Amino acid sequence: MIKVYGSSNSGNCLKVKWVAERLAIPFEWIETNTTGQTRTPEFLKLNPAGQVPLIAFDDGRVLAQSNAIMLHLAEGSDLVPADAFARAKMFEWLFWEQYSHEPTIAVRIARLFYLKMKEEDLDPALKTKGEAALARMEHALRGSDWLVGETITLADIALVAYTRNARKGDFDLTPYPALVAWIARVEGALGLEKTA
Amino acid sequence: MIKVYGSSNSGNCLKVKWVAERLAIPFEWIETNTTGQTRTPEFLKLNPAGQVPLIAFDDGRVLAQSNAIMLHLAEGSDLVPADAFARAKMFEWLFWEQYSHEPTIAVRIARLFYLKMKEEDLDPALKTKGEAALARMEHALRGSDWLVGETITLADIALVAYTRNARKGDFDLTPYPALVAWIARVEGALGLEKTA
């Protein structure tokens, strides 16, 4: 059975869990915090980058990076568009998520909600860049139920992971009604507790 | 013909050029600097994220994100492994590149080489995180000619884009001999001028 090393506080890790559950792929969850357990010699042997999520197969092969893991688990499923250009747009969102969304929104959630840091001790750019990311999603979701095509894809799963907790990073979602409706839609599709 | 909006100073943009050239895909390069031309109302209509590279097809469809563009252009070619797990490892490198490599190494190159900023004005974490990224690649390339499998893939093309210019970001490559040999190998495979 696939082992999933992950932290239940991490949206990146939960992405993997949600995809495996939705596709009924059996897995064993190995709770691994990011405040030490990803830096042990044992874990660094599995993933020299010292990051979760990580999946390990019975034969010893391992795979890191949340979006790469999702893509591998979901290959050939309805979470990946069959059309080549739609698939490319899904990739566009996945790379944008890791470059422009996660480093601002997830970082503010971690620092304000989990580490209890104060707003005045944070780089103000995290707020402005995070708001720009939310505004870009709102723009895309006006008139569209899902980020790509007519059904849920990995793009929605990747982006919802931290967006649904953006309020914990002190982001006001009031200016983004289409985004808020989309959060509830994705949570419904994945059977998650409603955050709004 | 595909239009490629890109800056010749940007490794992310050059990735797209190299893949199109290698696969003999005709394209028109539209030089677009990142110091203003990606923020005009005309460009923001094409890409609300205000980033290059961007490709535009004759029918008006557009695609952003360097790695998503490469994947779309190279689909079905020998730059993408046919084996599912090898392909997943390629994705692992592509996402790692955008999350852990580009934001440190490319940012130092931009600030020190292009913007002529001084070392003491930069976040010291950019240096330590960049060195960790280079060390991780060195670790992977000891005993392996390419990042994934037995031949060049998009992982090598994505990672070489900024790694070959790491010295412009004042990174010393002496501790990474396997990395330096790999840079020359990828440059040779792509027909690029040797940087070392």
C-alpha cells in the first residue's frame, strides 16, 4: 500500500489525501510534522529536499512535490482533462499555485495562525501579493464554476487547499464572491467540511 | 504561427524558446521586457497574471507559465518520459524548480546582475536556500547524466535555465562538479553557448 508522509496542517499534504480518497486509492497516512520530523536523517534519506508530502511505494520508490504526486495518482482519471489544451491550462494553474499563491497565502496562514506571529512582523508584500492572487482567481471564476472546463480538476483541488483557509491568514474574502462560491463548490465535490 | 511573448534575459522565457527550437515548432518571438511591458493594459488582457513567457495561438487561445508551456509543446516528444513513474519524477523536478530553485537563484541573478543591487541589501536566505538547491542537484547528478532517466527531459531544460547563470547571482559552483558537468552536457544537447 502507498505510504503518504504528510502533515494534517498542510494544504499541500491534504491535496494528496483528497485525491487518493476521491479515486479510492488505498494509502497509509504517516503524520509527519514540518517542525522537525522532515529533517531527521531517516526522512532526508527518503526526500533530500526535506519536505512533505512524500509518497513511498512498497518497492521503495518515492515521489515528492504535492502537485507531482496528485498528477501521478490521478493520471487517466476524470480529474485530469482529456483535451490537450485544457490539460495545459490545468498545468498553468498548478505551476501558478506553487509560484504565486502558496508562497503568499500559505505563508501568511502559517505565520499568523500556526506560529502566532504579528502582522507588523510580516513582509507587507505577502498581503498585497496574496490579494493579487485571490483577485486573479476571482477574475477567472466569474462566469465559470471550475478553473478549467466544466468539471472539477486537479487545478481546483490544488488551489482550494490554501484558499479555503485564507481567512486564517487574515485575508478578507468579501471582495471575491465568485471565489467564495467556488470554495463551497469544491468543498462539496470533495466532501469536505464547509469553511464559509 | 505560435507567438511567444518573452524576455531574452529571462531563463523562464528561454526554456520555451529552447523547447520550440529543439522540436522544430515554428514560432514568432515577441520581445517583452518585465520592467513595464508585462503591465500594459494590452498585455494584461492576454495574461492577467502580468507575466512572461506567454504563448498565443492564431485562434486567440493563450497559455502562461513556462513549465506548462514546455509541457504542452513537448507532449508526445522524447523530452517527456513515456514511463509513468519517470514522468512523475520529471514533474517533481519541474514543481521543485518553480518553488525552491527559481525564487532563490533567479532572484539573486536578477538583483545582483541585472539590477546591480548590493549583496548586503539582499535577504541572506536567498543565498543559503540557493546553495541548498544547488547541493540537492549535485546530489542527484552524482552517478547520473540527466535528472530523470537516461536522456535529456524537460526537467533538465527547466533546471539549466537559471543554474547555468548561477555565477551571475554570485553562487560559487566549485563545490558542485557533477552539476557543472551536467550544465555543459545540457548546453551541448541544446546547442547553447558554453557558460563554463
